[in-house]
Amino acid sequence: MKSIYGNWTEEEVTKYIDDWFDIFSDDITESVLAEREEHIDGTLAQIDGFADGVIKFIPKHMIDDINKGLSILDWGCSLGAGTHLLQQKFPNSKVTGLDISEVSLKIGRKLFPECEFVSEKLNNPYDVIYCSNCLEHFVDPLAMVKEHLKFTNKYYIMLVPFGGKIVNKIADHLSCITLNTFPQKIDGFNCIYQIYMRFPVEAKIWNGFQMLFIYQKIETEGKQ
């Protein structure tokens, strides 16, 4: 059976991520520790920048609706900076961060103790699922979205790189996202918002375009 990560198994991908951020090993050298701390600082800044950009573009009626206390999942939360920012923006909501890397979550729990983080598979429903810069790392991004929508009660928010190379290396993107990747309607959800985003070069968040897609469960449209 072909892996959702192409030639790589989930175990290999998890190990790659863990090794990238692991600052906890007893036998780590000073030079490797410094390198990994640099990885962590850069990743935190990028995640925070992505989440901040998304929040600024979410339509006001959605902001007001979510602020009523809708549950939010940050799927693929990595180090948890986005989870933290979402919790600050939506204080009435319970925000949970989910990731496959226990090392990433260990760092997230240390940096953001007020947030909840889990490493389990997605098996509980949430009113809102937020997924930032994860889907391009899968062979079939649409299949992943369909799986997420099974557990989405109302809104599905995704930010993805627009375009990019296709290679089968853990560190790179396995899929090239285009306007044809995600249809207008997916399994009972309708795309209600999409926009190109470009971050300032000096911010060093992303060199290129990102696409923000927001889907809403059709049966909830018009209900706030």
C-alpha cells in the first residue's frame, strides 16, 4: 500500500521531524544544539506569521461566530505557536493542537503551557479545523482534506503554498498546490472564501505566494 508520504513511512517522517527539533537528548553536542535551537526559532516565527496572516483575512462574520466559543483544532500544529495565537484571538474557544511529533509537542507544551496539545490520530469532531502549510507534504492533499472534513462541524480553514516543486524527499513538498487542487464543493462543504497571500520579504516567513481556502459545511450556511 502506498504511503500518504510517498516513499516514506509515517515513522520515518516522524523521526525526521523529531531529529530536526530534538534538544532533549543527553548526548547532543553544543553545535547540534545551537543548530536545532535555530531551527526552532525560525519555525516558531514562520508558524506565528502564517497564523497571524490567516486571522487578518478571516471574514468578520466568521470571527464573530468562532468567538462564540466554537471548538478549534490546529491540525499539524508543530511547535504550537499557531495554537497559542488562535487561543489568544479566540479566548472563548477551546483550541487544541495536534501533531505526529512528540518532540514538537514537548516544546509546545513548554513554551505554551496554557494550550492543549495531543499526538493522537484525528478521531474527535471540532467546530473549526485549521491546517497551515501541511497538506503539501502529502501525496494526495485532497484526500487529506476529505479525511479532515469528516471531523469538521462547521469551518475548515487551510493555508497552503501556491505552486512549488514536486519531489519525494521528506524535507520537501510532495504536491504542487494549484487552483485546481481543491474543488468548489467537497463532501458537503462549500468554499466560501479564497485569497492569495504574500508575506513581506523582510519578514522571512515565506518567499512566494500562499493560498487561503475556507470551507463551510453547507447545512450550516446562514446559521450564526
